Amino acid sequence: MVEAFAVASGKGGTGKTTSTLALGMALADEHDVTVVDADTGMANLLFHAGLDDATVTLHDMLVAGTATDVAEATYDRFGLSVVPCGTSLAGFEAAEPGRLRSVVAELAGDTDVLLLDSPAALGSKSAVLPIVLADRSVIVVEPTIPALSDGLKVQEYARSYGTNTAGVLLNKVRDSAANVAERAGRHFGGPVLAGIPDSDVVRAARRAGEPLLAHAPGSEAATRYREAAARLDVRDGDGDAVAARFESAVIPDTP
Ligand SMILES: Nc1ncnc2c1ncn2[C@@H]1O[C@H](COP(=O)(O)OP(=O)(O)O)[C@@H](O)[C@H]1O
Ligand SMILES: [Mg+2]
């Protein structure tokens, strides 16, 4: 059984990677979770997960002719299976985005929850594919009107490929944002899963190279992420069917 979520946003820096790892760790209490840094152009999950020195990454899987096994790019960290992506421009340029299909298809056979840390801008094949492949999306937005508007565009795009919204995470919330949160709930197709406070402890976790739930499990932000994960009601899609869907996904012309 497996369900694949794209963790997506309109802009970069909203907290997709922070949220991917935090939701992943919270869901790992009950599920077998694999997180993939599918943000192949702006990869940073490795820094958040203490995997800066990973020798084999998703980039190696996306280059034709390099006979690397997915297992070699998968690391057991913090109770999760983590597939980091390299950060070199050369690696990105050599990568063939379409090969992500067979990578996630293979991972789908062996996990309950697949979280795809997805690119922000929707301008290229490598950027749209994770959203197209996923069953549902979790949209991470900061609680400002322009950010919500960008998030709604991502939602609209995802829906056009049958990827509905599992929920919205409002991140970097300051006290003044209550009114925006209420509006967000009305406009998005899924519930507001949580409001994560803007907090130094989240930045400190990143600097320490640890996911928030490992670095500061008792923090308010960590508690909010656990509540968000509990609201996700993961579905148990048939692993083989999901894998077959991934393999045969049509890569859309870029929007
Ligand atoms: N709730 C938060 N409070 C404070 N800083 C945050 C919060 N969420 C994320 N950050 C910081 O913002 C930066 C971008 O977060 P990241 O998860 O890497 O974003 P993305 O993957 O969307 O580019 C990081 O330095 C991270 O520590
Ligand atoms: Mg990121």
C-alpha cells in the first residue's frame, strides 16, 4: 500500500524541505515513510538531513547509463528512508527528468508513504513531474496574500493533472496572520493542516543538519507538524497499481 504526496509551493524558501522531513518523521510513527528530494534544481534536503556527504544521490539515478540501484541512493535516517539529491549544476544538467518515473515506481513498491519534496516554479519538466506523479499535494505557503495566490496557482496546475490538495500548511506564521489563515481555508481545496510558527528553533535545526522533529521534538513547531500529519488520513493505494501509474505517466508540456 502506498500514497504519494507532492510537498509543493509557489515560491522557493517557503519551507517545503523543512515540512517534508517534519511530516515524514511524524508519519513514520505509524507508516513506512520514504522522502525524496525531487527538487532536483534547488536540492537542499541533504543539508536538512545531515547527508551533505552522501556519495550516491537521486542525480545519479537520473542520468542514463549510470547503472546505480535506487537502494544505493536511499539512506536510513531519523526513522525514514531518505533519497537526497545532489546540488551540482553539472548533475542537474545531466539528469533526465523523465527517469524520476521509474525511480519513484521502484520506491513505491516498498513503502507506505512517499513524500516528494517538489520544486517551486512550474517552468520546466523537472519542476512539474513530481506534482503530476503524486496522488495528492500538500501546499506550503507563507500567510501573505501574494504567497497564497501563488499557492492557489500550484493547486490549479496540480488539479489539472488529477492531483488534488490533501491540505495546506501555513508556514512562518506570525501573530498577525490569523485573518489570512481563515481566508486560506476558504480558498484551497483541502483543509489547513496547521499553522507553523516562524521560529528560531526551525532555523537552528537546519543549521544543525537535523530535521526539526529530531532537533527539537518538544517545540511548538514540531507539535504543529505532528497535528498536521495526523490530519492527513493517508490512503492505502495498491503499490503495484501506483508503480504502474508512475512508470507510464506522460510528462506534460511545460505550462
Ligand atoms: N517555521 C519556520 N520558522 C523559521 N524559519 C523557517 C521556518 N520554516 C522554514 N524556515 C527556514 O527557511 C529556510 C527555507 O526553508 P526550506 O525548508 O529549505 O524551504 P524550501 O525547501 O521551500 O526552499 C530555511 O533556512 C529554514 O530553516
Ligand atoms: Mg527545499
